Amino acid sequence: MSNWVDFRVLRERLNFAEVLQYYRVDFKRKGTQGLAFCPLPGHQDPKRSPSFSVSFEKRIFQCFGCGAKGNLLDFIAQMQGLDPRNAAQFRQAALFAQRTFAADAGSKPPQPRPPRPLINAPARNGVSPPAKPKSPLPVVINEPLDFTLKHLDPKPQYLLNRGFTENTIAHFGLGYCTKGIFAGRVVIPLHDMKGRLIGYAGRLIFDEAIDEENPKYLFPGKRERNGRSLEFAKSLFVYNGHHIQAPVHDLIIVEGFPSVWWLWQHGHRDVVAIMGSSCAVDQAKIIVDLVAKSGRVWFLTDGDKAGDRCAEGLFFDIGPHRFCRWARLPEGQPTDYGPEE
């Protein structure tokens, strides 16, 4: 057996379900996801509910109890009592995985690759043919949908493990998706101020998988339908605004979706999110219209530099029209604080 390990090839060859069975982990499978009680040796908290989640497709895991997360090789290293952050021990775990699960996968040093062919090479006369211009379509912003997503799990374990109740999950229509572009995400319905469904957002449950190609939050993209280009504009939308019986005396503004759910769950029902750390002019107009002229707007932004900049921007846009107060957090997000805090 060679001591050479190609970690990328090895990860692609490994089967997470087979590895779980090897370690005698009893798991329940839903599509490309798996759920189990955390089997990691470092999990010290009482195991009252399944908190260990696996993506079989991406070969990554995350425990929402002990906080451990990583890829399949990281999991094998921890199950072998090794530290995946230590290069020598990680390599030792990879060699064990190679011997036990994947034979000689990735055991040969990479060979030189042949030169890549030219893409979009010019025509024989040296001139590329001009691209055909696309005919412009009329653009429609935040058009109500004529469909709803089906077969969502109405009790996402990811949210239950974070402390959200089934009542809160049902109120906001949240669900876990296992198919399509939202696979591996908690789906969030988006309603305009008239209560019409205009799209869905999706929160990736595996933080380890977040990158440029897989953002934490996925918003509706452009699509063509019936000769029109349908687009979603976050700058023209305020999350949970349709639930506010305007005008209210006190309105709380937060940055993200979970903060809305958390505050609502703890009795603060008049709360909206701008879905980011900046407030667009049109969002500010919507917020002003939700609050009585004698009312107050409370900024509960995240306790970081981006949250500070967000609050400053909110003062600039909303301050001239309504009384504003910044409930500044020392750190973290609103979801990090209990009701007494």
C-alpha cells in the first residue's frame, strides 16, 4: 500500500453511509441527508435528541449539540481518536480510511495532464463569428408565484436544535428541502406587503459547505416565463412586513431571518428584517410607513462592525421621519440572547 494520499480523490471515493455503518452509528436517512445522535468521542453534552446531521452528497457533517463539523475525513479522524487539525494525525486518519474503505483511491501521485484545448477558438479565417444578440424581455420585479414548494419537512431538526418551537416554524411556513436547488436548506417563504408569495429563500444547514458557490442564504434568481423576465429585488422587500398591522407604535428591525423568528417566539411580534447589513432606500420607506408618526423604531442589529454600520445607515434613512433607538448588542446576534436578556 502506497503512503501517497490524494485527499480530494479519497473524499470523493468514500461513502459516508458506509463509514457510519462501520462505526455502528444508527442514523435515519431523508434523501441526501442523514440524522443521528452524535457519535463523536468529544461530545460531552447529554444526548437527548438527534443533533448530528450528515450530507451524503457533499460528504460533510455538523453536530448542532457539540458544534463539531467538517468533512468525512475529519469525521473519521475524530472517530479514531485523532485530531484533524494536526497535519500528521489527519494524514494518519486518511491512510486508515484509504486502507479500510477505499482501497487504493488517491494512492498514486498525480500524472501530468495533457494541455487543455482552446475554448471558443477563432474561425479558420482568424475571425470569430459574432454572438447573436438576445432579444430583451420586459422585466417584472417581485411577481407573485403561481406555485408553492411541496414535500417539505415541516419539522426541520436544524431549527428545533437551535431552540425554535414547532409553533414558530409553522407560523413562518418554514420547512426542510431535500430536492432541487434548495436541497440541504431550510426553505423560507417570502411574502410581499399584501401577503402574496413572491419567492423562497433557503438557509444552508451545513456551515462547513458555505462558499462562493454555496452561499449561506440562497435567494430567488432570474427566470423567464411567458415572455417576461421575472426577478427578485431584495431592496424592495422587508421580511415579515405583511404580518405587521400598521401603523404600530414600536417596530424592531433586525438583520436576518432567524432573529425575526426568535423575537417573535419570545413575544416581540412587530419585528422585520432587512436581510443583510444595509438598508435600501425603498426598504426604509416601507419601514417608515409601518410605524405611526408618534411611534418608535428599534434597531437590534448584530454586535459586530457590520451591525454598527447597519445601525448608522438606519439612523440616516429613518431618523428624519421617526423616533429611533439603537438597542446595541455587545456581541453576537439576537438569537444568542434569552428572553430575560
